[in-house]
Amino acid sequence: MLMTRGSLTTFSVANDVSKYFAILPAVFVSTYPQLAGLNIMHLTSPTSAILSAVIFNALIIIALIPLALRGIAYKALGAASLLRRNLLIYGLGGVILPFPCIKLIDMFLTAIGVA
């Protein structure tokens, strides 16, 4: 149970960092033009950036419920190996996953005319 909680926390923290890195440049680029270089996702508008992040957050919470209930698989490895493995899977996954998902949600919202 402790490993599951640590893995979910790692994913959540990495996920939040990525979401903020994805949406903050889009939201503040009009106020601070220097942030244009960080706006790598080129989201449609600040409204669609925030809405896309909120929708992604709701979907990822639903997707993580089965993992939280089932738990992560335990492997008989040393503590350092387990930590490295879980950081690689859940930390790196939490950093990478938001970018394409938020961009796809933004494109969908733009296509249907919501934002």
C-alpha cells in the first residue's frame, strides 16, 4: 500500500509540474511576451489552455482510480532499484503524459468551437 501511495504521489507531482509548464506560458504570453519561447504547445487561447488542463485532470483522476484500488505490482528488488523503477515509470510518465493529452483536448475543443 505504501508503494502504491508513493507511486501515485510521484505521478501526481510530476503531472502537476507538466500541466503548469504547459498552460502558464499560454495564459501569460499576452501579458509577458518573453514567455513566448516557452509556449512550445501553441495552445489556441488561454481559455482553451485552462479548460484543456481541467478536463485532462478530471480524466486522469478517473484513470488512476483502478491503479489506486488494485495497487502496483511488488517486485522483490532492493529499495534503490524499486525507487528508480517507480520514478522512471510514474515520474517520467507524469511528466510526459500531460503534453500530448492537453494538446489533443485543446485541438478537440477548438474543432467543436468551445474555446
